[in-house]
Amino acid sequence: MSISLENVTVVSMGEDVVTDVSLTVERGSINVLLGPTLAGKTTLMRLMAGLDQPTAGRILVDGKDATGVPVRRRSVAMVYQQFMNYPSLTVYENIASPLRVARLDAGEIERRVRRAADVLGLESLLDRLPNQLSGGQQQRTAIARAIVKNAELVLLDEPLANLDYKLREELREELPSILRQAGSILVYATTEPLEALLLGGLTATLSQGRLVQFGPTPKVYHVPSSLDSARVFSDPPLNELTVIKQDSSLRLGQDLVVPAVGVTASIPNGVYRLGFRGDLARIGTAWPASVSLAATVSLAEISGSETFVHVETGLGTFVCVERGVSMRQPGQSVMLHVDADRVFVFDDTGSPVAIEPSA
Amino acid sequence: MARITLDGIAHSYPRSATMALQPLNHVWEQGRAYALLGPSGCGKTTLLNIISGLISPSQGRVLFDGKDVTLLPTEQRNIAQVFQFPVIYDTMTVGENLAFPLKNRRMERSAIRARVAEIAELLDLTGDLPRRARALTVEAKQKVSLGRGLVRADVAAMLFDEPLTVIDPALKWHLRSKLKAVHRALDLLMIYVTHDQVEALTFADEVVVMKDGRVLQVASPAQLFERPEHTFVGYFIGSPGMNLMAAKVSDHVAHVSGQDIELGARYPKIKNGDAVIGFRPDFASLSPEGGIPVQVRRIEDLGRRRLARVALGPHEIFANVPEGVSIGGGQAGLTIQQDRLFVYVDDELVLGDRR
Amino acid sequence: MDKPLNNRAWFMVAPVFVLVLFSALLPMMTVVNYSVQDSLGQNQFFWNGDAWFRDLLNPSTEIGARFSDALLRNLSFSLVTLAIEVPLGIAVALCLPRGGWTVGPLLVIIALPMLIPWNVIGTMWQIFSRADIGLFGAALTGLGLHYNVTQNAISAWCTIVVIDVWHWTPLIVLLTYAGLRAIPDAYYQAARIDAASRWATFVNIELPKLQKVLVIAILLRFMQTFMIYTEPFVVTGGGPGSATTFLSIDLVKIALGQVDLGPAAAVSLVYNLITLTICWIFFTIMTQLDRRRYA
């Protein structure tokens, strides 16, 4: 089964929620909708499920127009951010509920519920009520209820957003294997680029209601088709620098001129926007080809395995990612080096000019 | 000015069989930033409430600069607190909000004005002073809550109870850097409760890691990362956390799933040799050959690094895949940095003799 | 965004429509019908246009004078009772404990006056206020006050006010108490840390947070006092003279006593419109408060 959104536009209360999006998802695929809040992810999922109608455009299921078909007639399962479970039913009954509605026989229900509970580690919790479970366990129950249906379309709307970061990590590791079901189309909405990278499959980057790029996840990450796509797919936020190429030099801001090295060496003269993620900006050690500028440390955010160092330069604030615990003190003067071999170069319309397909 | 001492503090809630807080002693030094880090239910909020005076501990004493304040109510302890959601007086402007604690203490008008201006400057609120407090963004409101605590120059300690809970994730780092800047500028004792390791490790000079009412380790962020003294600390900090495997340890070798791992230190006699060895994925790397043979389950491309999920017998562990190294097929070799390989007995770190 | 339409739901609403039609719309239209007609008796009606309405709104006509007097009485009654009930209700709610087992029983005891049927209240107080055998009446005369419900206009007024306060303050107490419970503890803790006095805590934290609850409470109570009928009817019969003849009582007198259906219908329509207008004003205030809050 495949679902296609054809030039769909949704206008709600005078606001453009989704504009001219065309997207096809195929059976057996994992599709991640990545974008900030209000980018249109939930709206697109609701269109695919049949919960809402587009203002313009069509929705095709297996090539046939299904725009008006209500959700009850479609084979859909959905998991929400706010662990929705029936509060008065035990975990077992919660997972069994869609099967009871479909009137499967008791033996089949038993079998499927046990299997889903097994996959999600809920075997020992089957006779508890949702309010006796932790947040992570409640969300697992909701996910179990979604997979037990063997629905053709499984939608997950930021399912890990309300969990503590450790629980989020654990569930995130398990999700790809749990959700890989034969034949289902999986659509997963998230604001975290890391989740997209972990799930693999295909990623669609969305920004302000528009589809920016859609393709295999590593490709979208390493070879963004536009500045917007690179911005959406970066955490911490993409560092950006406007430069003017003049023969063999780069002019940064008012006074700083550096040699044009790496990918910037071969671009024609003009104004460009350089985009580079935090791991391409280093403090202290230069790269084989570096664009370097003086900076002052303003904050070091330590998360254990990585440290995000925020630095101020005359040209803006940048974020560098360093490995391990880095004890940089605010106020320290440092030298910031940007890897010129792997930086993204965009022209002033946001189109890529020189991007190394290093994936 | 205050140094807060907790002497034999323990607490259990009325009509509850379990102890919310196991007996502990700790000294909070003037001018330092501390974080209480742990999962929900670990007792961190209980501890904060005992320090602030909201709860009277079942046992033990609380001393402010040597003076016993255990029975004193909150308003007489001279502390300030920032809560999970902004607490502001709706009917007042930002300036009036900040002046309120000083007005109640009958401070002189011009002194109040000067102090409010100083704190507003520190928090980037100077332009907002004449505005109605309720019209601000959540982030700005939380800054006003913070400002109300800072405006009292003689406050003994500033307590934070998960203050970034309602702040938009994209703006959290902004407030984090503001808190750090405030700490540097004002040299106050600050105690911060959170379940988020990034907040704790970024903010604090020292982190108190807690679980189930017990303090597991008190150390600087770097020490918690490089030398966790408890398996829970190893697991909770770091993304992903520490790899932990049950092993039989004899002298300087650990036997895991038929493999012998050199520990680089001699360990005293351990009962039955039963121990758990732990190492962070950050200090373990994978290569096509050499090292401990492991089964490769999955290699995850996380953009700026590659993480491999491998199996050593029944144990599932993580390791880094260095750049430029390509791992094909199901088998690979795991190398662990010896000085970052730790041995835990009954979840506690055991030191080995490295001579 | 439209959900896919399911028109079958309209059929389920149809019975309700019929009921509403029968019990509300048809009688209403009958009243409108009467208000534009006059009768010479024997069920013969002729068109009178807006004559009743013009008479009504002209204080120099007999009916206009009665109407404006009654209206004035109603408005001052509402104002006086609200001025007493609202502060009293808030004060009682503030004294109630925040939690624990005593709250339940206390709330029930406080709510008891609201549970008594209205004309039972009327009868109760009729006896209670008698100067000879009623506790209230006897106590007041014992203290030396000239208290006589049937002859003294001030006594009658005060009695009706006291009845209403006794009967309905519990409503304000309950609503206010619920509103107070909704204030998170953190606000009180912050006030303690800020060394705020009890009064400052009330003015700066409790009162602003009670705004919406109070608007609802005042709206409800205003409507009820504006439409008051049973208690004055049973206790004073509208007297002495016309001291406690409120609009509702007057209306019944005209409609059923004098069987002047035309003027009665006109009065009831105008009465209805005034009530609706005031409701609408309150509603606008509430939504404005909301909008200001999220500005």
C-alpha cells in the first residue's frame, strides 16, 4: 500500500498551516517528518490518517482518491505525545482494545497481546492500571496498542517528547526494531534530528508548512538541498556565516579577511552563506583547511558525552560540539577553527553551491 | 553570607513506610553552585524543601552559618526560591514585582529603586520594567521570578526547583547561560534541583547524584563522567550511559562470557569474584580486527559520530566507531581504555592497585 | 479544517428541537403575541402595536410608573445583597481549611441553606420573623428595635435581604473556595519568602486569581436576585404597601390579578431583555479579562 499527498494545502483560521506539499510513502518504509514545532508535521499525519481534509489537493491511497474516506474505514494506528491510554482498563485490556473492536476471537487476541507486550517489555505489567505505571511504561503501552493492530499505517507524533531524557534514550534505541513490521508504513514526527538519524529510513524536512527535502536520511543529513533543510536537520542549531569571496580570499564581516581554502577555493566571486554544524567548529586545533576567527567563550553546556561550547565572535554566536567533558570557562579568549573542507556553501537564495557528498 | 550544613538529615513522610531521604551529612559552601540530580522520586525535591524550610526533617539538623534553623519557618531563613513555573504577581509591573520583597522589608525608596535597576540590568529586563508582568513571555516571567530572589542582597541561598520545566526547549540554553552569568556576578550559594543531566552538569560546580533517597556521589561534572563511583551514576550520566557487564574478577583479569579482559590494576579478593565491570562507550572503540571479539548488531550514524551496538555473549554494549574506520560484516574487535575500565561490587566502585 | 461530515447526527438532535419548541419557543411567541394586542374582554383581541411598550417606558403613565418603581427596587435590592454577600462569602471561604477530613463536613453544613426549597424558606422565615412567636422577630423587638415585617417597610426590606444573604452566601463560599484551591501552593510559598503580609497576599495573589470565579459568581447571583419571587411573595406578599413589590411580583399581579395580559406581556418581555443585556455585559467582561490575560 502507498499513500500519496498530492499538492495538499491546509489553511486553518486564516493561517497557512501546510502549503503545497507532495509526498509519497511506500509500504514497509520508515518515514520521519522532521521539523520545529508548528512546521506542519501533525497536520500532515492527520491528513494521511483521514482525520482531517485538506483545503486543496488530494490524498491517494494506492493510486485511488481517498480524500473523503473517514479514518474509521482506514487501517491506521496512532501514538501521541501524551501517552493516551484508557485509564480504567488494565494494560492487557488497553492493548487488546482495538482487537476487541475488530471482533477477533479470544485466542487470537491473547496471542497478539502477549507478543506485543513481549516486544515492549510489558509482560510483568499486564494487570496494572495506567496510573500505576511510570511515564515510559505508559508510552510503551500506547505503542503496544498501536502495533498490535497490524495496521497498514502507523503514525507516531513525537511519542518520546514527554519522557525523561534517559527513558527517551532507551525507548529510542528500541523503537527501530519494534516498529519494523512487515508491510506497514511508519510515519514518525519529531523535532529532534538525532531521532531521525537513529530511525534511519527516509526523512522529510519541513519548515513553516513546506516540504523542504525528502530522501534517505543520511543523504538529507549530509547533502542538504537547501539552507533551510540544513537548518532543520541540525542540533545544536546550524552555525551560519556570511562571506564575500574575492579572488583567493574570503571577507568576513567588516574587517576580517582570510584565505579561501577547502571548498571555498573553487567557487566564483560573490556573496555566500556558509553553514556548518557544531562538530565542524573546533577550538584550539586547526583543521587541514580551516577558516579561523577569534572568539570568546560564553557558555559550556556539559551533557557528559559531549559539551556544547557557545562562543561569541564579532560576527555572531556559534556553537561548537566537543567530545567528553570540556571545562571551558566563560570569558576565555579562544581561536575558533571551521573545517573548510566540509562546510556547506549556499548562495543568497539558499541553494547549495558546493557540498561534499561525504555520506 | 551563609554556609549551610546538613547534620544527620533524614526524612520519611507521615504514614509512609519508606524513607524519602536516607541519613546524610553535607556542607554547602558559600558562593558555590550545586545541583541535585536524579530521577523522579529520588528525594531531591524533599531535600530542597528541608533546606528551604517547607518541610521539617524527621531527623537531623539544618544549620545556617552554624546557627540551628531546623525549626525556623521559611520566611525567617532568608532564602529565595524559583519554582517550576513562573510565580509573579499578576497585578503589578515588572518593576513592582522586583521591588515587592524589599518593600515588605521596609527598605528605603531610593535604595529599592537602585537595587531593582541593578538586578534588571543583570537579567536584561531593564526595558521591561514598566510593563505589566503578566504580559511577558514565559521565559521573561521566569527571569522576573529569579530577579525577585536576587534583589535581596543579604539572601543566604538561592534554591531552584526544576526552573526550566516550562521553558521552550529552543530557549532553555539562553536561560542556562543567564543563570551561570548571575552566579559569576553575584557569588551566591545556589542549589539547583533537576532530573536533566545537561542542566545539572552545565550549571553546577558540584553535582549531588541521588537515587531512592540516597546520595550516590558528590563530585564535579568532569569527575562524574570520568570516574563514576556508583553504577547508577555511570548509567545516568552520558548519552548513552556506561556499559555494565557482570563478570568474574580475579586479581587483574575480568572473565566475561568466556573472554578475559585485562584490567590494568590488581583487585583485592572479591567474594566469589562476582563483580560488574563498567566502561563508557566514549572510551571504547571498535576496529575490524584485534581486541575483544564481539558481534556487531547495528552501526548508527548519528551525524557527528558513529555508535556501534555490539554483543559480547549475552551482553549488549555500545562502542564508538572511530572516523575513517569501516566495519563490515558481523564480527569486530573491541578495545577498551584501561584506565577508564572500572570494577563495581554491589554497585559501588572498588579501587584497584595500579602498581 | 473540516472533519468529514456525518449528517446522521442531526436526526438525533431532532427530538430535542421539538421539546424546546414546545416548552420554550411557543409559549414565548404567545407572550409576544399578547404584548402587541389589547382586549375588551370575552376573548376578543385587537391589534395594539407598540402602545403597551410606549406606555411602559413612559414613567408618567400608571403602568410606566409602576414599572420604573419596581425596576428601581430590584436594582437596589440586587446591589445591596451583592455588596453584602460577596465580601462575606470570600471571607468565609478564606477561613475554611485547605485540606483534611474536616473540609467535607464543613462544606456540607455551609451548603445546607441552598438545599431547602424556596417556598419552604419563605414559610420558615415568615414564622421566624414574627414579632411575637418568631425567634428572630422576638429577639429584635427584645433588643428594643421597632421590628415589624408587615407594617414597617425598612423591616420588610432588611428581612428580605437577610433571607437572601442567608440563603445564597453559601454559593459564593463554594465557588470562591474552589477558586482558591486552584491556586498552586508555590504562590503562597513565594509570598512567604517575599515576607508579604496576609493582606498583601490576599490583594496580590488571591484576588487576581479569583477574578474569573468572582465574575461568574456575581453574574449568577445578580440574575437570581433580579428575578427574585418566592421569598418576598411568601414572607411579605409585596408589602407593606409596595415596599417589597419587585418586578416579578408586580408582573404576576398585573397578569393574574388584573388579567391585563397585554401590559403584563410587555413587562415580561422588557424584563427579559434587561436580564439578557446585563448577562451579555458580564459575558463581555469575562472574555475581555481572558483576552487581557493572554495579551
